[in-house]
Amino acid sequence: MTNRELEMLNNPRPNETHNWLVYEKSPYLQQHCTNPINWYPWGTAAFQKAQRESKAVFLSIGYS
């Protein structure tokens, strides 16, 4: 697990105005980094956090 993934597991958001998509390379994902939903990128941290909190994973495949 990367340092960023560990940070995602231990902190609800990277800062007050952005969710975890702020660090993604994809312009599509970055345009959603200020959404009020606390999006996590696809990866180990998202699934471990969901499991630890007994929550389902909501997967968004985008929209047009």
C-alpha cells in the first residue's frame, strides 16, 4: 500500500475543499475533486475503508 493510500485510510479528506480525486492524473476525475461527495479513486484504500466501516462501494462510471 502506498503512503497516499494509507493517508486515505486515516483521513476523511485531504483538505476542507477537495476530495481524494484531487491527486488523480485524469482530467475527468480532477474535475470532480471539489464535489461535496467524498470520492475515492479505485484502489485498495477505497475497498479497505469500505470494509472497515461496513459500507457498500458506490461505483460511478461517469455520465454525459
